[in-house]
Amino acid sequence: MSARESHKTTGFVLRSFSYGESDLIVTFYSNDFGKLKGIAKGAKRSKKRFANVFEPFSLTNIIFTRKSRDMLAFIESCEIIDHYDAVRRDLGKTLIASYFIDLTDHFSPEGKKNDKIFELLQTFLTLLGTEKASDAVVRFFEMRLLKLAGFEPALDHCIMCKTPVTNGLAYYFYATEGGIKCADCAKPQRYDQSISAGTVRTLLLGKDMDIDKIKLIALSDSLAKESRNILVGFISHVLSHEVKSLKVMEQVQKLCL
């Protein structure tokens, strides 16, 4: 039998669930291995080795062993680096962070390293802890994650005639085709919803702008609605289902209005 190799990495807790009476199966997004799944033996009974370390979106140092990359890892130890207490003290921010983690889980195949996605999570969770939660933060995270995961929608030009987006014109987004069409190419039906060039340009700006400038962006009601319709609709199409944590987040937001 081959010996187990020992590894050390840094990872965000994506999710965990009980296995047997005392164990947990934990999924991380790690800096060195991408999405990583392991078993923490005795985690539900341990008050020293694994005390409060497996809460979603906690950043941790992990030591684990496994025989091969396609086998379940054995979590030997796990220590908190950042619990993001400022986020957890605010229900709205906690729900947004949970959505970020959920999206990362959905768009990350197990064992495929992407240090840019790890950096994205770390950057936006830090931003949530220091700045006001906003629609812009959510939408710009979605745009950046889609880009890094290889699913960026085409928003800078009409996917039919290739004409660049022009201010003042209306466009139509087609999730099944992965991009926007101008009014001439779209031939919109009565109930098709148009999208302003301003919304399109804001989303394009948000996927590349400096993180420090995001806090300065405030989306108008119409822009927030249009950008939400584009990205949430596209994400649902790519995943073939709605993201549950988004529905929870939006339901709570409505109750708090």
C-alpha cells in the first residue's frame, strides 16, 4: 500500500456535513489545491483540534494527508487565520459572504487549482468586513468569478453584428447565447426586457476596476435590477439551477426593507 503524503495549505471553508456520530466531511477552497474535500475524524466531539474552525467562509491553515489526488483527504489539523468577525456580526453581510462561498463551490471543479479565485474570495470578504454591503459588491463579484471560471458573458459588443456597445442604445441579453444583442439584431418580442448601455458599461467597469474604488459605486434602482437580471439569469443558465443562497439572501433583504 502506498504511504499517505502530508500537505499543508490555506483554505476557505465552503461547507461541511456530518458523517457518522462524530466525524465531518469538509470542503475547502484552497490556495494550492483548488477545491479540496476531506474528513475530520472526531470533529464533532473535539474541543481542542477542531474547535469552531469549520464555519463557512472561515479562512484556515490546513494540514492533511492522502494517498492520491482523487481520494478523500484526512484533515489532521485546522487552525483559523481569519474568522471575518465583522462580516458575521452583520446578517446582511453574512448572507452575501455565504453566497460568495456558494458560487465559488458551484463554479470550481474539485482538485483544479485557481489561485486567482482564492484571491478573489479573500479580497471581497475583506471588503465586506470594512465597507457597506451593496448591490455593486455582489454584482462585481459575480462578474469577476465568471471571468476567472471561464464563463464570462460577452457584454462589450453585440454577439450578432459585433458592433461595440454605444451609449444611448438599448440592448437585450440572451443567457443561452452568452451575450447581448443590439435592438436591430435582437428583433425583440413584446415582453423582452431591454438593458441600457449604462448597465452594460457598469458591469464591464466593475470586473476590472481597482478594489478600493468599488466602495464608491452606487447602483441606481434600475441599474441594480438590470444587472441582477443579466448575471443571475446567466448563472442559473450555466449551472442549470438557481443558487439557493441567493434566494435566501434576497428574501431576507426584502423582509428588512
